[in-house]
Amino acid sequence: MMNKTHWNDLPQGVREAAREHVGNVTAAQTISAGWNSAVTLAADTEAGRLFIKGIRLDSTGQVAMLRREIAINPHVAHLSPELRFHVETDSWLIAGFDFIEGRRADYSPCSPDIPRVLEAIDVLTATPCPDITLKYADQLYSSQGDIDLMRRVSGDNLVHTDLTPANVLMTPNRVYLLDWARPTRGTSWLDAVSITHFLITCGHSPKDAEAISSQMRAWKNLGPGDLDAMVHNGSATRSTWGLKHFDGDPWTNSSLEAARRWWDYRRAHQEQINHSAKTRS
Ligand SMILES: Nc1ncnc2c1ncn2[C@@H]1O[C@H](COP(=O)(O)OP(=O)(O)O)[C@@H](O)[C@H]1O
Ligand SMILES: [Mg+2]
């Protein structure tokens, strides 16, 4: 967990700039969740309760992510908390979103959240890709030099690319997709495939996870070999960064193990298909 900066520790200029948008902040409480932002807090303001995220401008990678989150927000307001203000001053970029009184999604077997999350992904699949600067899905995979995979993941759909349970908040009436730090232009099934991986991470068998995911619209757009290529890639790359960077983190370790389990399942499935083809001929 990263060290967080509290509201009162921000430069006065930053707090004053925020006040111009939302009035006085009567209470602010740091939230320890999340990996990327130095500031994550709940703030009671004259404009209502807000979730405020902030990054120091010298953290260039994270600043780029928060800028993307700000730029995409009006295009995904039907799926995400609305952005109320953003300011950039005194070495900080700060953004305030509606605070959602919700809870983290549960992706474990039999969770009633799952059909609602899948429905939200269907809504995302039907959302036009805005004409703003986005990442390209093939760039995400380019460092591995797998041209075949780069071709498969390319496309013109808007995808979120990071729909872990921590980035989905549930309320009785709505499902909110948070943390649009890596919105991407790519093929429609990218989120559907990564959600399947997270379902396995959260305890589903690969077979059950695929059956659940097949209900999503985008799943039907998977072409021959796409799923095997993605699952194979997931098991290979996850083993590498899992061991290098996140050793000891329980989510990453489960996610790594799930990626391997999924690939074992698909390989066995492929062998079965090949075997029955041979015995038929
Ligand atoms: N609008 C919001 N309302 C309430 N809680 C939020 C909101 N946005 C994020 N959170 C909580 O804060 C956590 C971190 O926020 P997130 O946007 O995912 O930042 P990070 O990039 O650090 O992961 C989320 O997992 C969620 O629990
Ligand atoms: Mg997050």
C-alpha cells in the first residue's frame, strides 16, 4: 500500500483551487485503498460528498493516467462516478468525483453481483469509442513482440482493461466501473476475457468462468484461436511480472495461479478436440 498524502498536507494553493469549485471542505478522510494515487480521500464539501484523487505532477506515469481518467469521464458518465472538478496547481493534479456509497464487487462463485457486472460490461461494449487520445490495445502487447496477438487485440471499441473487483463498486441500484486510468481502443472482447480471468482468480473453475462469460455480448465476437492466444499470453506474462514485481501480494499471486490454471484447462480442452478429430477421421 502506498503512503498517502492527507488533505491538510496538500499545499494551500491546491486546497484553495478546489474550494473555488466545490466550496468549503468540512471534513476529509484519507482512504487507504488503491495503488496509484498519492491522494485518495472522501471529502465533505458544499457541493456534496466527493472522492478526491490526486497525484504529484512529477509522477509522470500516474499523472498521465489521471489525465486519461479526466478526459474519458464525460463519455462514460453512464458507467462511472461523475467528475465534479479537476485542478492543476502547485505541483499537484487533483480530481473530485461523486462519492459512491457502495461496496466492492464480489466475483466469487454464486455471487449475485456477477450478472449485474456482466450487464455493465454489455453497456460498455455498446458505448461508442470517443474520439480522444486513448491507448491502443496492440501497444499494450507490443513489448512482447507477438505480432499475431497484436493483430487479434486491435479494434475500434472502447475497453476499460482493469475491471478487477476493486475497480467495481456496487450499490443497490447501480454498478459503477471506476479507475479509468487505462481506457483503450481495441477489440470488443478484451474486458470480457479479462473478467473471465478474474472470475477464475476469485474461485470459479475455468469451465464455469467461461460459461458465465459466454453470456456477454462481446464474448460472441471472439474469433477462432483468439481465446487460446489470450490465455496462453496471460499465463506466460503473468508468471514473469508476478514473480518479478509483486511477490507476496495475495491478489497477484491468486491471479497468477488462475492464469496458469486457465491455460492448463484450455490446453487439455484443445487436446481433447484434437483427439476426437483424429478418432473420427
Ligand atoms: N467515486 C468513488 N466513490 C467511493 N469510493 C471510491 C470512488 N472511486 C474510488 N473509490 C475507492 O477507492 C479505491 C481506489 O480508487 P481507484 O480509482 O481505483 O484508484 P487507484 O488508481 O489508486 O486504484 C477504489 O478501489 C474504491 O474502493
Ligand atoms: Mg483501482
